[in-house]
Amino acid sequence: MDPAKEVVSEPGARTAREFTRRAHALAKLHAVLAVGALAGEVLLLVRGRVLVTLAQRSNVETLTLAFFAVFFAYVGFLGARGVPGALRVLRYALLARTRGRDHAERAKHEALGPPRGESPLAALSVLVEREDAPGRPFELAVEDAAGSMGRLHVDGARVQHAPHRRDGSNNLIAYLAHQVQDVAGRRQGRVVDVVEWGTLDDESTHQFLALAEFGRNLGVALGKEGLWPRVTLTAEDCAELERRLAAICPALRDEGFLPHWEYEAEHKLPIVPEPLGLASLGRSERRADPLPSLTALALVVATATSILAALVLYPPWVPGK
């Protein structure tokens, strides 16, 4: 297990409980960002004169306050996009307590609406096939008693989520990769992971899938099935995967109300610190999960707001005019 990959690109993708906790954490983070940014803007507006006076008398650049104003406005916009969804998640959580979980899930399912946009596509590091249908595509249902959240279409290394409600989910594909690894990959000595994401780089994804398909076809032509690494699923494995997929349907519905953030990530460790910055170590991830990014952003907003509030409540001594 790579700790950096777990934190940056795929937190909460291993178990149903982690997946649910991650979806709820995203809803809370959007609300926290919006409220924190609003508090910072109000503080600058109401006590701006005091802060400007402190800046001018302490040899601090006054434009720093303008930076905070723009920063809070930008972060507030990001958080505000998810506030309606977070409120809906809270509403259905309360509905589950008063009317029962089944009723809340059915109401949530209907509120999501029909699918829209393109289906998420990803490429796996191995070919995934059914034991009773080698070389042929198959599907895994993603549904529970409240309704279907779509199907996962698996064709060798190609995995695509065809949603029945709202948008598809890349997090669902990452979750599937971990479950295939847990159910069959470890038993067969294979590592199952997502290596390309269609929403981030469709050209590289299609190139890799074409190469994987070529490898599979070449293996069939030469009579060598092991030419490209593969994981074979039995009927029992597929049934277990569908059971695990059904367990995260409530979290998928909550996630459907929230904005989708799909970006690559690059983090660097400077060897020679700024302002020189002559050398640094860098690492990039194909996909950055929004949970750690929004968590870090929320901490920055909380710290900035706390510092401004402390300066207003307990102003430092500065020379007079």
C-alpha cells in the first residue's frame, strides 16, 4: 500500500464504510468552506479600517488584505457550489431518522434525476474477465432495494460506469478496482489498479486500452493467454462484487448531489528552499481526490480567519503616527 497514493488519489475507496464516510465528509467540507470564507469576508468588511491601520503602522503591505479578500471570495465560490447538495444530504439524513432509511433512499433516488453527460471511463492495469466467458465483456449491477445506480461495463482493461441516475462516478471505478484486487487479484497474484482516467486524459486512456486490446488479441492468436496480465472472476466473485457495490449505493446518491472535482495532482519537496529553489523532488498522481485538497483548503481558511480575528480582538502594539 502506497500511503501517498491513498491520501492524495484514492481515500475512502477500500470499504463501504470508508466510501460513506468520505461522501459525508465532502458534503461537510463544502459547507465549512462557504461559512469560513463568508466569515473572513465579513471580518474584512466590518473591521477593515482597523486592519488597514494596523498594516500601515506595522510596515506590512496593505495589499495583503486585498489578497485575503480575493482569496475568501474564491474559496467561498468553490464552497457555495456544494452547499445546496450538502443541505440535501442533510435533509435526507434527517428524513431517514423520521421516516425510515428505505423511504429516504427512495426519495433521494428520485431526486437525483436522469443521467447527464458522458459516462466515466478508466483503464485498469490488468484484463478482467469472467471465468465462464473469457475474452467477452460483462456487466456488474450497482443497485440496492431503493433502485439502480447504473451498471459497470467491464471489457478487458476497460471499465465504464453507465449511470441510471445523475452523473457517473470515478470514485466508483476506483472502489471497484480495490474490490477486484481484494476478491480475486490477491488470490491470483495480480495487482489491480486504475492506470488511466478518461475524464483527465482521454487520449492516453484510449491509447492504453487499444494496446491492452492488442495484447489480448495477440495472445489469442498465439494461443498464449498469459501474454497480457489478467484476473479471472468466478460466478461467486461476481456475486460478491455486486454485493459490495450495492453497499455503497446510498453513498453514491449522496455524492451525486455534490460537485465533481477531477484533476491531476503534483506535489514537490524543495531540497534547496525558496527563494532559491534550485532543486526539488516532485511526484505526480494521475488523479487527485478532492477530499484531501478540500480538507487542506479548509484548514488554510480557518487559520487565515483565526489570525485576522485575533488581530482585531487583540491588536498588537504598533508605533503611533
